[in-house]
Amino acid sequence: MKSHLNKKVLYQNIGTKHYKETWDYQDQLFQAIIQTKMDNRKNDTQTPTQNHLLFVEHPHVYTLGKSGDLSNLLLSEKQLTEKGATFYKSNRGGDITYHGPGQIVGYPILDLDNFFTDIHKYLRFLEEAVILTLEDYGIKSERSKGETGVWLDVGTPFARKICALGVRSSRWVTMHGFALNVNVDLGYFDNIIPCGIKGKAVTSMEAELGKKLDFEEVQTKLLKHLTTLFEWELI
């Protein structure tokens, strides 16, 4: 292993914060890592790059990925306002999704050069951490071939998504991430064609278990599984 690899990750649970504000903050961290990498290459230096993990809850918001189709949002601007929701076009992968209270949104801003340079492995690790967390609560979940995220009852008419994924990477630096539905109001998903996939339902841990979950406990378990998979050190 190269001596300048940094597997320390600065973890911040930033509570409730607006999507755009968080996106700007992510971008600032993302650009700083890329700048360090560019400076290292230019100056032939080995300054370690930083890694970050943000956990956040967003007020009601719909976001559209860069390859997404705006027609998957089924609300007008007026209806968005009536629902107390906002809408943003994002530079992540994936189509449309919803974020709101009761949902764990995780944004790993990592230099994958510190871990492994494989974006598919990266996505699978994020999914695996969620699958293991759900298993802790007796919920059996899995991947669905050709579709990112974490699903229940794949291959049946009852297939439903419990966690969405959408990331961006440049020079092996990642941003955006995943959204796990814990105690989320699923009614907000009725206003979109989630991830652009018609006829697929969305669910939450609360809906599956018939009770509200201890949100912080779920965050703690998820953090533990991410740490084990990535073998990082949280600071």
C-alpha cells in the first residue's frame, strides 16, 4: 500500500438541511479533493486526499439525475409549492427521486484512489451496507439486475424499492450517494415515476415492519456496516 493513502473518513451527521445547501457543501468538498489530486500530479507531491461522509435529512424535495426525464415528475410548480416541496436538476446519475424527513441520505465524498478504483464495486458496497442493515431488522432485501438500489421481492409483482442510489464520480472522487427510506411519508413518491421505472412500488422500513423505527439507531447500524465494508476509519 502506498504510504500516502488515507483511509480516514471525516463523518458528519448534519441533521436536517436543504438539498441545495447540502449539494453546494458536497461540491465544495468534492472540488477540494480533486484540486489536491491535480496539485499532486502537477507538483509531483503526495499530499493525502481527504474523504468525507455526510448523513443528512432533507425537507421535501424531488431531484432529477442528469440523464433523467422531466416527465417523470407528475407535479406542476404550483402543486410542488402546495406540497411544500422543491425541485432540482442534479448532476448525479439516475433519474428522479424524492428526499424527505424520515429518510437517511448518505453522501460519501471519497477519493476511491484511497480504497479501490472500481465504481461498480463502490455501488455494490453501498447497496451491501443497506442490505445488511435491513437484515438487522429482519427485512430481506436484494439487488435487482440492471437497476441500482436495494429492493424487496425482486422478480415478483410485489417488487418494491427501499433504497435509491445515484452517484457522480470524477478522477475517482465520488459525490451524491444513497437514500434509505426509514420512516418516510411514502405518499410523496406518488407524485413521480420513481427512478423512471413504471409500475414499481416504493416502500420503507416503517411500512414493512408496521412501526416507526429509532432513526438514530438505524443510522448507527448503517454506519457500522459501511465501516466494515470499506475498512475505513471514521474521524
